Amino acid sequence: MNENILHEILKEYQMKRDRAEKEALERKNRIYKEIPEIERIDEEIKKIGIEITQSIFKEPEKGKELLHLLKERLNNLKKKKAYLLRSNEYSEDYLDPKYECNICKDTGYVNGRRCKCFDQKLINIYYKQSTIADILKRENFSNFSFEYYSDKPYGDKPSPRNNMKEIVEFSLNFIKNFDTSSESLFFYGDSGLGKTFLANCIAKELLDRGKSVIYRTAPDLIEGLRRNKLNPDSTSYNEYLDLLKECDLLIIDDLGTESITAFSLQEFFNILNARLLLGKKFIISTNLPLSEIMAIYPERIYSRIFGHFKLLNFYGEDIRLKRKMII
Ligand SMILES: Nc1ncnc2c1ncn2[C@@H]1O[C@H](COP(=O)(O)OP(=O)(O)OP(=O)(O)O)[C@@H](O)[C@H]1O
Ligand SMILES: [Mg+2]
Ligand SMILES: [Zn+2]
């Protein structure tokens, strides 16, 4: 990893920890004034802490017994403190520092390995995804509407609205079973039917749950890989590839709009195959009908898509046009 990037990220973590700890200290000082009993308990807890260390060093024989007693006293004090907080309408963990990531407590590492939130930071830096944060403010499940989908049957198919309800149901299960299932999602259908929107809704949910998500359109993905390969600084290429392979969810939007070359097909196959072998998931969206997918991509690609992806067909009327007509 680039030294500067590492330095930046670690600095950011340090600032987050400092802030969390400073805020916790402020809460503590306030609570000490409001509930002085808690300050006395904290002092007692501190003393016991010292006694525990001393007892371990001083009397290793009797240590065990003493340690047991001290632990019991400690637990009682903690219970009393929790009770005092609760009865004053604070949560039990009110005095603990509030870290942004509870998994690594804003250190970036868990047991010497990079935390998910660290990976996500790297992803954001490498892919300059800062813009996606803005998109996700608009495109998320709380803004999702079924209004744009007609409730009239669509030829001999169920109404677009019922179809969409089923697709959303699938998507919610995809999120719910994210850690246990390895099935990916394949969104296909005409333009303006909400494929990108729904992919973003799912991305937001998973990001909020601490999963690492990469969003790329197919042309961007291929272009990024091409540029990275040409780059003599090959560590960055390898990291780019590692992240594409290892992130929890890779969204490839607008498949089929990239220019198809031997290079693009090879790279797409490599990512597809590598991730599927690792049991990692995708959301792929395309405007192309399945017959076109089969015509454009070689069998080793489409057979993997058909085998590992839930194929979800979006149909109905173009929401972009509908919106224009309403306005
Ligand atoms: N369920 C929804 N609720 C509210 N707005 C939506 C919904 N689905 C889509 N939209 C809006 O409709 C427009 C078209 O949606 P979107 O871009 O997701 O379509 P698409 O299927 O990805 O089209 P394309 O194939 O051209 O990429 C966008 O402006 C999006 O914000
Ligand atoms: Mg789209
Ligand atoms: Zn973390």
C-alpha cells in the first residue's frame, strides 16, 4: 500500500478515537456532577484494579482466592453503576466511548488484520467513490416508491408493480442472508426501470451494516483495469485487483455498455471467476436481453452468470419519461 495513503488513514483513525474519547470524557464529567455516586463508584473500581494487579504479584498462593473476591466486588460495583445510569434514564453504555466502528474501535485492525471499515476506506480512496455517498442519500430504501410501477397486468405477465414487489422482496432477502447465501443478483430490463436505483438501495443497506461495497459501471471497471495495468506501479494494480476480488459486494452496472475486446472479456471473466470461487457476491445490471448476453459473452462467462445469479427481469414503463410527463 502507498505509504501516504496508509499514513492518511491511520491519522484519520487516530482523530476518530481522540474525538470519541474526548466526548466520552465530557459525558463522564457531566454525569459526575449529576450523579456524584457514580464518581465514587469509578474511584472504587480504579482502586480495585490496582489491588488486582498487586494481588497477582504479591501473593501468588493466596492470589486466586483474593482475585475471585475482588472480581466479585468489581462486578457488583459495575452493576450498581449500570443501575444508577438506567434509573436516571441513561443507557448503560452512556459513558463508554462511541466509536464509529465497533468492530475495531476505530483502530482499523482486528487481531492484526485489516478491519472491514479499513478496506472500505481504501476502496473509497482507490475508486474515488466520494460521489456515491451523495447518491446514496437520495437512492435508498426510504425513498423507494412503487408508485412509478403500473398495477395493470403487463401482457400476460403480472403487473410491473407486483413484479417489482417480488424483486424487492428478493433484494431484502439478499441483504438478510448476505452472510450465509452465495447467490448473486442479475438485474436485466429496459432503460429507466430502477435497476441502478435498487442496486444503490442495497449498497446503502450493506454499507450501513459494515460490508465493503464497490460500485462500478462496466466501462469504468474495464477502463480502470486497463489503466492500472499500463501503470508501471504494479502494486497499485494488484491492490486494485485484490479489492475488486475481496470486497463483500461488487456492483457492476450497465454491463454490455463497455467496449468488448479480448482484454475486457478476459478481465471480466477473471473477476467473475475469482469472486465466485471465493463465494463472493455481485449485483450486475444490464439493458441487454438474456439472448444478447449469450451472443456477446462467451459461454464460460454466461454459464457462470446463469448458474450463480438470481435473474431478475425489470419491466414496465421508463420512470425517467413518466416523471417528465407528470411534471
Ligand atoms: N423505486 C423507485 N422509486 C423512486 N424513484 C425511482 C425508483 N426507481 C428508479 N427511480 C428513479 O427513476 C430514474 C431511473 O432509474 P434508474 O436509473 O435506476 O434506471 P435503470 O434501470 O438503471 O436505467 P438504465 O438501464 O438506463 O441504467 C432515476 O432517476 C431513479 O432515481
Ligand atoms: Mg442504470
Ligand atoms: Zn472497523
